Amino acid sequence: MKDAKDKYEDLEVLRNSKLKLENCYDVMREAADAVLLKEGYKSYSHEASIVFLYENNIIEKREMHQFNRFRNLRNKSKYEAMDIDENDSKSCSALVKVILRKIERFLNNN
């Protein structure tokens, strides 16, 4: 979780929408993996990490869909050189704040 928090702090200086979205997604994924590790699991699938958060009532269904949407955008950006819209980057930045807060709450209470 410390790595995710450190990367989160670095997000503020990123101005490039593509890099910002990719890094926002990576922060959320690393935080999700921290939950899995604490619960005794290791995920080999990004989708599984996202679903695990939802099925364990850490995030809401809407947040799960948003998280997964950003996973898809990140993959297209990274592997297909797709451009990222600034609005998507801003939306991902907003979601990462919510997801991190919920994951921190879960980790501190369990």
C-alpha cells in the first residue's frame, strides 16, 4: 500500500492525460493487490482484483465498473497507443481518491 500511496502523491505533477490515467490505474491496482495480499491471495488478473474489491464490499458496483473501464482505457493506451481524453484522465484522478480512501479504511479495520 505504501508504493500505491507514494505513486498517488506523484500524480499531481503529471500533466499528460495518457500518463496520468495510466498511473492512476496503476495506483488503484497496486492498492487492490495490497488488499488481496492481506487476505492471503495473489491475483494474476487485473479484473480479478477489481471484482474482489466489489465482492468484499470495499467498493460499490458503479466504482467497480469505472475501475474496469479505466483498466480497458489503460490497456488501449499502453498497448495500442490510443490517446486519452483529458476528461477521462480527470475522472480517473477522482476515482483513485475514492478507491484509496476505501481501501485504506478496509486495511485499517481488518
